[in-house]
Amino acid sequence: MIKVINKWFHRYFSDPQAVLLAILLVTSFTILMTMNKILAPLLVSVVIAYLLDGLILGLQRWHIPRSLAVFVVYSTFVALLMFIIIVLLPLISFQLTQLVQQLPGMVVKGQKLLEDLPEKYPLISATQVEGIIASIHSKVQDFGENILSYSLSSIAAVITLLVYSILVPLLVFFFLKDKGKIFKWFIGFLPNDHTVAKKIWLEMDSQMGNYVRGKVYEIFLVGTVAYFSFAYLNLNFASLLAVAVGLSVIVPYVGAVVVTLPVVLVAYFQWGVGPDFFWVVGTYLFLQALDGNVLVPLLFSEAVNLHPVAIILAVLVFGGIWGIWGVFFAIPLATLVKALLSAWPKAPIEEHNETSA
């Protein structure tokens, strides 16, 4: 057993480059797992700066000086952030409050609809309907309690939002302005020979950058089109539902299925089964088809070559570790794991020819 372990260790850790990669991975993972809450503003700022840097590099390709490109992109980011904090968040909060207030009336309508099912469809028994109604009441009660507990802790959420709204833009500015200095400082801690780490970083910078930036563009475009469509059709809670539809693209297919239910229910309880209801449902389904068949191929022309099982496993693992951030970065992180496995320095397998006496 010890001999097998020694052979495995010699094969995968005899190269100094492999040892360097192992140290970087263990250090990064330890910091993220133990200090993620403390360093949350820093991590958010790094992600945002990474996304904005792609736009800056795009402007630089048009021969615009980096300082001017940083000013334009950063100003746009601050304006968008102010819009989200001043306009979008209060609007979503107001519509969420309205939805909670109307929820009891929706439950009553739904209960009446369920009670009529045994008369229309004899295969459905009254006992089954009563069980479904009891389950719905329980879920609604739990939802109300969760909303109440969240409202009681809203002061802490407001303070956190204020801290983030000050620290994050400041950190993003310095990350964009002093990108070269920060990279030079970080590389100064690495050995002179770090070619494998550099190779993996360049590969991941290309794939992860394309994926993450494309996903952000997809969220923005889908959410914006959904809002104008719902607002034009006079659907209640248009802003709230549009945000949900935009965020649903984070998890392909699954997110769209989950968000379909609230869109359909809100439309049904507002108009019933009629022309307006079918217009909303048809528009929503058309938007999903447009996203899957047109927008996604345009934004993600360089597809990530991962098996579907690997993608599902990545969503489960990284989502369980880091929540919504883990789900968002599941595919890039899975690509990182694949790149590490492919580029990891390995010693050649020593073949011993045994001769029999």
C-alpha cells in the first residue's frame, strides 16, 4: 500500500510546478472557506472588476487610452449601481410587499378552484384535494413567517447594503486603475518558473471571462426584455417577475422551469383563463425560446466542452458550498478543474520489466 502511494505521489508531485499549483489551490480554497464572509466585499469587488475589465479591454482595442476607458466604464457602472439602489430595489421591495398582501386572496381563489375539481373530474377524490389544500396553507404560512423574520432583520440588511455600496465601488475603482501593479505585486510572491500556473490562468481567463461576461449580458438582456413585455401587457408585479426571469438564466433550463410557475400564476389570478393570460404565457415562452436558440449561441459561441453530468455535478457541489455564487460560477469552476487536470505536470510512469529466473 505504501509503495502504491509513493508511486502516485512521485507521479503527481515530483515536479516543482505541481507543488506550486497544489499550494496555490489549498491556500485559495482555505481562504474562501474560512474568510468568505469577512472578505465578501473584496471578493464581490474582484468579480465586478473582472467583468468590467473585459469592457475596458474592448475599448482599448479601439485605440482608446486605458485611463479614459476606465473612466467611461467605471462611470457607467456607478450610474447603473445608483439606479439599482435608488430605483430598482425599492420598486422590487414594494411589489414584493404587494404580492404578500394579495397572497391570501390568491390562496382563496386557488382553494375554490381545487374544491371544484372532484365535481368536474371524478377521478380526483375530495380527500386528495383536502390534502393539497392543507399542504398549500402550510407552505403559505411558512412563507409568511420567513418574510416576517426577514423584515425583522432588515436593519442589518440595510446596514450591509450601505457598507457594500461604499466599499465595493471604491475597491472596484482601485482594482481597475491599478490592475498592472496588483498583478505585478502578486506575481512577486511566485517562483520565477511558474509557466504551468500562467498557462492555466491564460486558458481560464479566456474561457471563464467569456462565460461570466456572457452570462451577465444574458441576465441583463433577458430581464430587460421581460420587463418591457410584462409592462406592455399590464401584468402585475412586472418588475419583480422580470428580475426573477433575468436571474433564472443563471441555471440553464432548471431556472426557466422554476420561474414559469409564478409568471403563469400571477397572470391567471389577474385575468383568469382568457386572451390576456395566453398573451402573457405566449410572450414568456417566446422569450425563453429566443434566449435558448438565438441569444445563448451568440453570447457563448465558444462553448464549454463539459459533459452534462459534469455540469450537473458542478452545480450541486459548488452551489452547496457557496450558494448562489457557487451556482453562478459552477461551469467556470468546473472548467478550471478540467484545465487543472489536463495541465497538471505528471512524471512518466516507470515500467519495471520483471524477468523470471
